[in-house]
Amino acid sequence: MQVTFWGVRGSIACPAKTHLRYGGNTSCVEVAVGDERFIFDAGTGIRPLGASMLRDDNRQGTILLSHTHWDHIQGFPFFAPAFDPKRSFRILAGHLPPSLGGIRSVLAGQMAEPNFPVPLEIMRGNLEFEDFSAGDSFNLSSRVRVRTTALNHPNDATAYRIEGEGVAVCYVTDTEHVIGKPDQNILGLIEGADLLIYDSTYTDEEFTTKIGWGHSTWQEAVRLSVAGKVKRLAIFHHEPDHNDTFMRAVEVEARGLFANSFVAREGQVVNVVKSKGRSSR
């Protein structure tokens, strides 16, 4: 698998010079398995991903949404391949109650007047919208399978474990942990994963004043990684006020506790391969 981080920021995009090293676009991660493309979330990072897909003439993909808070879907109306009738995309979500009408209805609402000048229908690509229930497992293709679990977040969210080519990558954002009580749903999902991408919005020190906001810490990411025997950890969903200097210090401290950890950077590419129980970069 090849993992590309197109957006690593949480809450709001930060195109400031103080965020150059780690990036300012909101959540979007691409996982390539051979010629198949799987896209986690549609924050502002999906816009440059779309430009890349047009350059490479990728004709299809699957978008897996953790949830539909604005920072995870605000790039969708600017995803250029979705406007091309020669391209096809499946768009999946597992957190929405039937009363909201499903993922198509929610994405259409984002693009309805007066929020946006053109409707969802202007997207001429072959778009298939599918809803499932967090906790479901299913095949995404003949060689790729996904497992899911529910997360602790306002309005709910879904975590994913994508498995293929003998390796596993887990995408776990947005979620709030309970101090001293590791989330057993998450531990069951991430056990033995080659790469864990985890919501590390806060530090443990900041967290005590943010309980109820629906996010976790990089220290909890380390604790889960150790308990779940994860091979590598990507610290993800950076708080907007955490600039390059702050994130560099987090990376140094995190590596002191868990050597195979790193702070995800916009544009970073990580190759995850099956190799004697270790993943490589």
C-alpha cells in the first residue's frame, strides 16, 4: 500500500507561513493498492488530490468518510474528478441515522443555496452513494477488505481498517478517549496494524480543558499503539494553533516514547509493505 497525506489539519484550514512544514489543509488521506484508490475523508486536502488524479488519469476511486463535520467534507465540492463523466466514485459513510437521509442528502445539503452556488447535480461523474453501519465489515474490491468501528465523537464518526496485499492501515479520527480507559473498540480494530493514523489533536495537558470536544491526544495514540502492537504510528488531525515549531517538538517527544511514530505532513508519502512484521517508509 502507498499512503499519501493530502490534508492533516483538523477543524479549519491554516494556510499560514507558520504551518508550512506540516501543512494546513484539512483531513484527506489516499491509500493506493495497485491501481485502486481509496480516499479517507474529503477535507480541503481532496482538492490537490483531485488535481493529481486528473494528471495521472485515475478514472475511479472510493471515498470513505469518517463523518460529515465541515472540516472532513468541505473539499468535496472542489474535487474536480467528480465533475468528469468519464470518472466513477463510490462515496461511503457509516455514521448517519436514517432520519438525515443518508450521505448523498448530507453532501447535497452542503452544496445547496445559500451555502454554495451550484448543486450536487452539477457533478457529472458516475457517483454512487452508500450508507452502512459503523461496525460493519465488507469487501471494497476483490483484494481489499475494510473493517469499521464506531468512534466517540459528537454526531458520531467511523474508524476504518483497510486490509490488502498482506498489510493493514487504520484510519482513526475523530474520537475522544476516556482517561485511563483505552477504547476497546479501537484496540480491536488496530491490533497488529502496520500503520495507525490517529486523531492527535491535543496534548494530554490540553485535553483536560477540551473534554466533550470529541478529540484525543498524541500520548493516547502512543498508548494505543503500544497496547495494540501497532508497527507504526502517524500523529494526525493537528490542532490549528499548533504551528510547525510546536509539531516538531511533539514529534521529538513522541519518538522518545514510541520510536516508530511520526507527525504526518501534508504531501508525505508512506509505503507500507509486508516485510517480516515491519512496515517501511
